Amino acid sequence: MIIVLAILFPFLIAACIPFIYRSFTKLHLGWFVLAVPVTLFIFLTTYIPQIAKGQTFQHTVEWIPTFNINFTTYLDGLSMIFALLITGVGSLVILYSIFYLSKKESLQHFYCYLLLFMGAMLGVVLSDNLMVLYAFWELTSVSSFLLIAFWHHRKASRAGARKSMTITVTGGIAMLAGFLMLYAMTGTFSVREILDSLGGLQDHALFVPAMCLVLLGAFTKSAQFPFHIWLPDAMEAPTPVSAYLHSATMVKAGIYLVARMTPVFGGHEVWFWAVSLAGLITLFWGSFNAVKQYDLKGLLAYSTVSQLGLIMCLMGLGAAALHLGYSKESVIYTQATFAALFHLINHSTFKGALFMMVGIVDHEVGTRDIRRLGGLMAMMPFTFTIAVIGSASMAGLPPFNGFLSKEMFFTATLRIMELDIFSLETFGLLFPIVAWVASVFTFIYSTILVVRTFLGKVKPERLEKPPHEAPIGMLISPFILVGFVIGIFFFPNVLAKNILQPAMASVYPAFPSAAELTPKISAWHGILAPELWMTIAIIIVGLALYKTLPKWRPIYRIIPENYTLNALYERFIGMSESYSGRITNTYMNGKLSYYFFYIYIGFVTLAAGYFIWSGTFSWTPTTDSPIEYYELILVIVMIFTAVSILFTKGRITSVLLNGVLGYGVALSFVIFRAPDLALTQLVVESVTTALFLITFKFLPELKPERTSGAAKFSKALVSIAVGATITFIGLTAINYDKFLAISRYFEDAYELAGGQNIVNTILGDFRAFDTMLEVVVLFIAGLGVYSLIKLKAKKGDADVEN
Amino acid sequence: MESLMMLLIGVLVAVATYLVLSRTFIRVILGTAILSHAVHLLILTMGGLKKGDVPLLNQSNGPYTDALPQALILTAIVISFAVTAFVLVLAYRVYKTNGTDDFDKLGGSSDE
């Protein structure tokens, strides 16, 4: 129960922000908001010992039980990692933002969106029900959209927000379809229950489609190739947001989903190749493109893409163990997943620190362009320290945590070559090679990050402000993160045992012992370990390539500007907008009669079409009541009147003819034993005719409509079709006897309501409430009439809109 | 009789539809008025015609004509009157504001 409250807590505070903002104007709003993630973080840490022992916590609040949608929270090792990241990094980011954003910004919006995101993200990782997870998932997209567009006066911010929204929500909808397929296969939305009913699921026809759709959701969210293009554009957001959403938490939601779904789909070959290859390509492409960036945040964005690819790739490799099933030998392949989770945490620490570092540089110097930066080391020694440690960890150098997980990544890629499933004997070599190449690029851009910003000559004339060290408050958060970067290197097994081990149990629930899945992390594997030599080679080749960068930079121009993924995306969006606009404009032409045509044709097609298709039409004239000759005359007169309205020229004539029709209807009421109706109809018809005649004073003469013969013909055709449809439905309905008439009930009117006139008792007694509402309608119409007559355009308003 | 009435209703609906598809205010409003006539008759006819006496308990001992359609129609007559009145005034207001009684010239602005 308390975990449900933990999810709702940020939402509650978000709702209170306007009041807090107005009551405490002196203090920066961030100090209040900071309390939320800190409280949640401390609260979550109290669960760590129990989770480490293998316990899980589940709680259900029934929401829509008829559709199997319940608000079920589930806290296990995997959720724990993410929840700790969300609240932990969240606390640091909010602390940082207090110094980053001045009080002049619209802080109430910023923190409201941020809390919205935090709650949604906690909801994603703590929900067991797939539908609830989906709802929170989309909410993270929405809050990300709002945060990217925080400086919405800038065009690039709006464009970036739109792009990220389009791509992630498209993926989200695909994922929803995947979830629905899972529901169709297993009959439940609960991940726990799906895991229990796995047997035989792999052979289901929907298994692979569901898997692909779910992966689409994960890949778009986690910026995997070719969907990564939204992430660099999302860097238009304020830096705290980039550090939080677009490197530490939201983009990892896709990883979370893959990890969560690994026990469901993991054993399948498609899963293995899709996840590991998408990750591998993203890893390479991200690191390759990061090198060419001039904007520090752009560089970090591509670097994030690349690192997400690395984690994704490891998740894919780890799934091989599920295919093999549990055995002493297969356990070794689970280490890829272990490395993925380990790197996930490491990445959040060093990348968070680096983003904050770039934010500091931007804040204090006024630019993030590496062509204008340089030599800041002397002026900003603390920031420089953060940059060196973060970059070294990112490049995979000791003694930082990135080194450990990168070594484990190499180990995993080398091991996967030994497998002979999934045609790995042919393609297995791909993994270590691409991994190594990508790591070389990672080394290069990490070097660029430090050297181009902090070393070399200062170019004060190209900076916006004179450089100086950041205030202490901005340095606290990145220094805490950097502390983790070093701390985890020296004590990795504390983390492994308490946090990673229970998460491994969540990813491999079928494997008996989580302790067996947890390798002992060590920095030294012996002088002959191939991983060590791979790292050494990276440093040598990386340094050489860095020195020669200007020479090989032209390879980035091989892909012409028009054919980059971004250009293709822009063209696709632009074209679909213009085409859909053109299609819509052809039929939404602003002419009322056309719209009526669509409605009528739709009505005839559906109603008459169904009648013909189902063969329900029946006509039994034998049950008809007899026709008297005066009735026949009345009907003929009415038909004649109605048709002649079409051919009249003057408006007075047509209105009088309409009056004739009305009185004809009143006469038929008399014939058909409805005296009340006849009376009412007579009165109403007289008043209506008078009303028409009064308005004619203010309306222009009726002009003959200039329409072509073809238009008249099609109008006539549609009208006759509509009339015929009504006649046929009516004829069929008269003899419909599947239901008993309910009117007998009202014939006891005298006993029930004390009235002799049945129609009156229905209106005034049985259905009195309806009659009252009818009066309300009359009243509203009267108000409308009154105000339309009295209404005068205000002075200064244009008479005509636009 | 019912079949004959259905024929009349069909004709009324067809005429109303033709008028509604016109471009001038008056014709469209007339169309809606005729359409409500048609619908009132339709409801009445579907309940069965001349199957009994007037639904007044003190006038006859039954069987009575179905009173429910009559109650519905009574409501419908009043509502359609209200709607007609409102639409007429709306037409007056639109004509006064825009200076035209042609729907095709009221298609919104081109920059929408």
C-alpha cells in the first residue's frame, strides 16, 4: 500500500505547487520540491535489505477489475534499481537545478513537470499491470515533451519536443498493441501472471508479432537506431532535464521494459538478434557520430545513445542463457545481463556528472561550442576534475566504474562467440569487433570532451562571459556522482550483492539461485586477459586517431546532407503533413451541403446496406388497418403539397405550403386517435408559420439556386434514397414483434397516477422528469433566441470574423 | 393504411432531404421542419394505427391506441418548435453579421 502512495506522492505535490509557489516567494521553489525525491529515496533504501534477501513486495488496488486492469505495484530487485536511480538522481538534479535556474524562470511549471515525470517514471517501474505501465509510460513521454519545450519561445525547443513526442508515442502505441496481444495469448495483464503461464507461449502465432511491437516501444524510448534521432534534439531542454530524463532515467525505461520482458520473450532467437543487434548498431553509430559534434550537449547526447546501445546489446546477449535453459554452463551467459545492469548504474553516475559539468560550463561561460572553448582548466579546476573523472569512466579507464563494466562487456562479447546457437558460429565474431571499434570512438569523444574544453588556449574573445568557477551549490551534485564513480570501482561487490543480485533474480526467475548469477567483479583478470589488451589497444589507437582527427574528419560527409536519418524523418513528416492536408481539404471544403451529402450517403450505405445484406426487410400489408377514402385523399394532398414545395419560387408560398403540411399532420393525428397531439400540432404549426413570416422581414428574398443539372440530379438521387430507406425501415418495423409492447403498463394510469388521460399521465407523472428537462430545453432555446436578437457586436470588434 | 403512411413519410423525408441539401437558409430550415413532420408521423405509424380507441380512460373501456408514441411525439413537437424558432433567429443573426444567406459563402476563412 505504501508503495502506491510513493507513486502518487510526486503527483500530489505537483498539484500543490501553485499554492506553494504563491505562498513562499522568497525561497527558491526547488528547495521544497527537493524534499520529494529525498524522502522517496530514503524510503526506498529501507527496503534494500529485504530486497537483497530475495523478498518482493506486491500490492493491488482494484481499479477496473472487469477488464483485468488493477493498480498493482510490484517491488523487486529490478524495480529497485530503477526506483533508486529515479529518486537518487532526481534528488541530485533538483539540487543542481536550484542553482542552475534563476528565480526569473517560470519555476512553478518546471518543477510541476519534473514531479509529474518523476511520478510517472516511478509508476512505470513499479507497476505490474501492463495497462497501468502503459499509461505511466505515455505520461513520461508527455512530461518529457513539456520539459523539452520548457523554453518554448525558442523554435528549436518546440521542434525537439515535437520530435521526441512523435517518435516515443508512436513506439508507445506499438507497445500497447503488443501488450494487447500478450493479453490475447495469456488472458492477463499482470506480468507476474504472464510469467506463470509461459508454457507453450512460444508457439503461439502472436508471439513474435507481440515481441516485435513491445520491442518497438522499448527501442523508441531508449533511442535505439534508427529511432535515436529524437535524443540529440531533446538536448534543447534545460541541462538538469537532460541530465535527468535524457540520460539517467527516461531513456532507460526502454531498457527496463526489455529487462522486464526478457523472461517472457528472452528464449526466442528473434529476441536475441533484435535486441543485441539493435544495441550493437546503436552503440557503434552513436559513438561514431558523437565524435563529429561541436556542441558539448550534442556530443553527450550521441554518447548517451551509444551507451544505451551498449546496455541494450548486453541485454540481448544475456537472453541467450534463457534459450539454453538452466545448467551449470549456461549461467556464464547471464553475466551479460549482469554487466548490463551494472553499466546502467555506472552510466547514470558518470553521464549525470558530465551533463551537470556541461551545464556548469554553459552557465558560467555562455557557450557549449567546443570551437569557442578551451583552456578552462585554470579558471574552473573543480569542474575540470568532474570532467576528467566522468570522461575517463565513460572511456572505460581505471580506476573508475566504467572500466569494470566495459571489461565485463568485452568478456560477454568474447564469450558469445563460443556459442553455437542462433548461427552465432558464423556471426559471433561481429560482437567483439564492433564493440571494440565503438569503444575506440568512445575513447576519442571522451578525450575531445576534456581536451577541447579545458586544455589548450583560452579564447576569451569568443566567450560570452568571463569564465570563473561555478558556485558551490552547483558543484555538490556532480561531486556526489563522481564520488560514486570512484566508490563503485573500489567496492563493486557491495553494489553487486545488495542491488544487482536481486535484479538478476527478476530477469531470470526460472534460474534457481540468484547468488550463482552474480559474478565477483574484479578489476584485474591477469596479464593475459584479452579484455585488458583490448583496453590497452583502445587507448593507443584512440590517441592516434584523436591526433589525426582533422585528417579523417571528411568521412562524416560521406552521407549526403539529404540522406541523413534526420533529413529523411523531416521529409517524411513534412510530406505526410502536406498530403493529409491536401486529402482533408478535398472533402472538408467548408460547404455545408457537401457535409450533408457525406452524412446522408453514409446513412444510406450503412442502414440500407445492412438491410439488404442481412435480408431483414419484410413487408406484410395484410396486417394493415383498412384505408378509408378520406384518409387516402389526405395522404394524396400531403404528398402533393410536399412535392410542390420543391418547385415553388416565393418564400411565402413555401412557408404556407409547409403550414398545409402541418395541418395535414394534425388531421392525421385526429384520424389516428391522438387528440392531444392534434391540438398541440395546430397551435405549434400556427405559431411556427407566423414566426417564419416575421423573420422574412429580416431575411432576403428567396433566390433560385444556380446549380447545375448534375448537382440537382445527385441531390434528388440522394433524397430519394434516404426517403426510400426510411420507408423500408418503417415498413419492417411495423411488424416487428420480437419484443412485447410496454404500453399496457400505462393503461393503469388511473390507479397509478390518478389521471384519465393516458398521454397526460405519461408526460406529467410517469415521465415527469423528462418533461421538466424538456421545459429546460425550451427555456434554453428561449434564452438563445433572446440573446441572438439583443446581441450587438461590441464597439471596436470587427463585424465579420477574420 | 400503415403502408400508405410509410409511403407518405418516405416522400416527406425525401423532400426534406432535398431541401436540407440546398444552400439558402430558408430552404434548409424548411427542410428541418418537414423532417420533423415526417418523424412524428413515423413514430405514430410504427406504433400501429387505428388499433384501438382514444387513450382516454373515461371515454372508452379499451382497447386503447398505444399512448406511448403519442407522449413521445408531444414532446418532439414542442422541442422541434423550439429548435425551429432558435434556428430562424440564428439565420437572422448570421445574415445580419455576414450579409449572405448562402451556406456556401460561409465556409470559414481560408487560413484555417
